[in-house]
Amino acid sequence: MGTNWRGALVYVFIFLAAVVLIFGLFPMNGSLEEIPLSQLVTAVNAGRVESILVEEDDVEITFTDGEVIASRKESNTELTQALLLLGAGETELANVDIQVEPPSPWGDWLVALGSFLPFIFLAVLFLFLMRQAQGTNNQALSFGKSRARMFTGEKPTVTFDDVAGVEEAKQELAEVVEFLKEPQKFISLGARIPKGVVLMGPPGTGKTLLAKAVSGEAGVPFFSISGSEFVEMFVGVGASRVRDLFEQARRNSPCIIFVDEVDAVGRHRGAGLGGSHDEREQTLNQILVEMDGFSTDTNIIVIAATNRPDILDPALLRPGRFDRRVVLDRPDIKGRRGILDVHARGKPLARDVDLDVLAQGTPGFVGADIENLVNEAAILAARRNKKSIGMSEFQEAVERVIAGPERKSRLITADEKRVLAYHEAGHALVQTKLPNTDPVHKVSIVARGMSLGYTMSMPEKDRYLHTQDKFEDDIAGMLAGRAAEELVFGDKWTGASDDLEKATKLARKMVTTYGMSPLLGPLTFGDRDELVFLGREIAEQRNYSDHVAEEIDQEVRRIVEHAYERARGILITYRDKLDQLATRLIEVETLERRDFEALVA
């Protein structure tokens, strides 16, 4: 409300300045006809003038016929004397009612204001434009103030009951809550509570939610800010905001400071183009200083969240600053079941909904994915005018989250439809016949997202370790679509490009990362920089010779070609099943697990 009021005040000032400028340039009597004093003398002598009003140098003349005309006299001279000098008769002049208005006390101020008005107007306009460029409604000189949002702990909106799937992390942070509630219990034993806690994990695992839950459980103020909100275009602003944030925290102690995406400001110093004089690094230095300045009686705990702990500055993670590191990994089946319970709370579920089945069918989903899954199911139920959310809506929502919405409007030719049917049937058949692949839950030739068709496989249980046989079977399943196209049509199509890319990458990782090549042995090749928790390789430094590189390429080719021949052999052996599956897919476009298993049995 205050910022809106200040913004309106700026507009009012600009309006008033414009009004003053207009009145200065265009006086009120500027619309009247103006005559010289010599003509006024003639009119006075002729007895045509009834009254004269003098206001400083402006003269307003009213004639006997009611006409009003303006004139001007010289400064520092009386009108009567000027008229007499110009030949006006004393008798005639005595018959004219002459009134003199005293000068306005604001006249000098208005003159001065008119002189400085352009400079004042430009200064206000500059400050206004600078504030708009900042993209904020704060006043122009408040850049150094913290933008952290404060939440009181009187009415907590999030508690540990609202967080599921991260039980170990909740146990770690329960000590923080206990310290904030009963600090003397720890201080009396000489214990020091960690000054900072870093929450690490993939996006969507509930880092921010868990931090809010800590505040809700402890019932203390909660300051929330993003790492990017510290840094501005002006030097020193970030450090100033850090000082202001910690000063606010001290005034509201005990409290929690939560810095989301701390890697935006806490990455390794000296890594940028600006060296150690970079604005971001100055901000980081101020954070280090403030955390070092905490005493044991301040009762302020800093919680930070990041999915890139590998790029954080070591000084930030040393004991005495961020002492404790809490990992929030992708939830297992038990964790996913708990998250489903949280998000399904209060929603009308149909009797056929089995959350255990949904938890089993969503491996790799994080908390944000499951929340989106439940929301998509509710939207689908509303779209179908249902009073409750059924299992069919949940299953459809799983597919929407994984592959995107169906695109039934896409028109394809009969020949392309037949190719797609054999392609997906090849995937499904080979994956079913191989011993180490995941079970096939659904096969469809209906376009979803960017794919023209898909074969959905779901593991029966969560896996954390994989075998070489598992990888080889997976590669064979990936290449089965291309093998089916070549077997049936004698040609190669572009639809297998994504399968080929995935198979090649997996085969290369088998050779260079997992040491699964009999030729090269149990060695790893290449120093890789990866996005932690995301599993995404961003760079590789080659640490092997050209001869070894050639052998790596040969081994990758051998693994891929061997898997392709295995897939082709299975398809030749079960050619009748392949034709049945493809024919059925052309008819119904989608096969569920039960129908699919009946065909391949």
C-alpha cells in the first residue's frame, strides 16, 4: 500500500510541475485583446473607460460598454503617472475607478520555482525511470534494503505433516526445531547448534517446503529470499542487502533465514570474468562475514537450498557456517506413497483408486511431479464432469506427466501408421522376451508430446544398482523398433533417431564410466563435469590417447551391433506375434498391459 502511495505521489508532482510551467508560460489574461497605453489614454480622454485594475505589470481595462481589454505598463512605474505623461487629462482620469491589487506573497517563490522547475522535473523523471528500470516498486534510494519476505510463526501454514518422502531429512532438521524451541537444553551441555543447514537435492524434491515446515514447527519468524535477489546492477548493493537481512533477523531472533538457490550467489570465488572483485563475490564475502559474526545466543539459523552443491565455495561449507548437509533424493516407493497421501488429502477419490499401485507406477517421480500428477487427475475428472477422481484419471495423468498430452488431431497416412505400429510392437515384444527388462504397461501409436508413439515400461521395484546384462537387454529393447522396421519393410525410417541416441549413450557409458568392456577392462575414461543430481554431463576432459579413443569407439559399436542382432533374432523367432501386435495396434491404437500380455502369451 505504501509503495503505491509513493508512486502516486510521483505522478502528482509531475502533474503539478506541468501546471506551474503552463501557467508560467501562458498567463490567465493571455486570452484578452491587448492595447498599448497610448490607446488607453485616448479612451480615457474620450470618457469611454469605466475602471482599471492593476496587478503588478498587468493592466485590465473595463469600458463603459462592458468590453474588457488588457494592457501592460513598465515595471517600477505607477500607472497614473504613466498615463499623465502620455497626455491623459487629470479630470478625465479622476472619473476612472483605478484599483491596484497588492503583489502576491507567492510571486517570488513562483518565479524561483519557475527558474529551477526544469532541473527539478528532470531529476524527478530520472529517479522515476531508474526505479522502473530496476523492476521494483520500492523507492529509488532503497536498493540496499533486503527484499526478504518475512512470515511470522504464529499461524504456521506448513508443518512436518505436510512433508513426506524425506523422513531422514526431517529427522535431521528436527534437532534444529528443538534448538529453537529449547535452546537452553543444548547450551547447558556446551553444545553448539549448527549455524547453517544446506538442503541438497534434485529440483522438486521439497527443499523449500521442508524449510517452511521447520519454521512452522518451531513457531518462529521465517525470512525467505532467493540467491538471485541479492545481486543488482549497482556495486555494493548485494552486500548491503545481506547486512540488512541479518540485521532484521537479529531484531526478530530466534528466527530462520532461508536462502533458496544459494548457488546463484555462493559459487566458487575467482571463477568468473571479474575475478575476486565481482559484485556476486562481494555479496558472498558479506554472507561469510555475517555468519561468522553469529554468537551462540542469537538463535538464528540459516537454511540454504541448492541442486548444485559442487559449485559452492568451500568457505561457505566449512564448519562454523553451513555445518550440516541434508540430502533430499528422489523418493522410493514408500516415499512416493506418503507424498500421494499428502496431496490426495481432502480430494474426493473414487473407490477404485489404489495409491499403492500409483506409487509403484511412478518411479523417478519427485514431490513436484506427484503434486502435478494429482492436480492433472483432478482437472481430468472435472473435464469429464465427474464428482470424484477415478483410477483412470490418475493413469492418464501419469502418462501426461511423462510424455505429455495426447495429440489425436495429428493426421498421419495409413502407411506411416503401419510403420509406427510395427515400430512400437517391436519395442514391446523384445522387451517382453528379454529377462532383464522392465515389464511393458502400455503400448500406443497415439502421439504424445513430441513422440509419435510410445511403449511405457515400469519397473516392479526401485533399483539403485544395475548389471551389465540389464544394460545390454535395455539397449536391445531400444533398438527393437528400428529392427522391426528393417525386418518388415526392408527400409530404415527416421522415427528411431531418439532410440539410437539413447542406446549409443548408454553403450558409451558402459565402456567409459562403468568399466564393462572386456577389451578395455575395469577402467574409466575422461574427467567429466556433471550437473549434480541431474545426471547431465556438461563437459569432458579427455585423458586418454587416440589409440584408446579408437578402441572405445570399437567397443561401443560392438555393444550396439550385438544388441541390434539380438533384437532382430527375437523378432524373427516371434514374427507371428509381431504381426498380431501390429495389426491390433492399427485397429485400437492403444493396448493396455492385460491385452498386450494376452497377445504375446
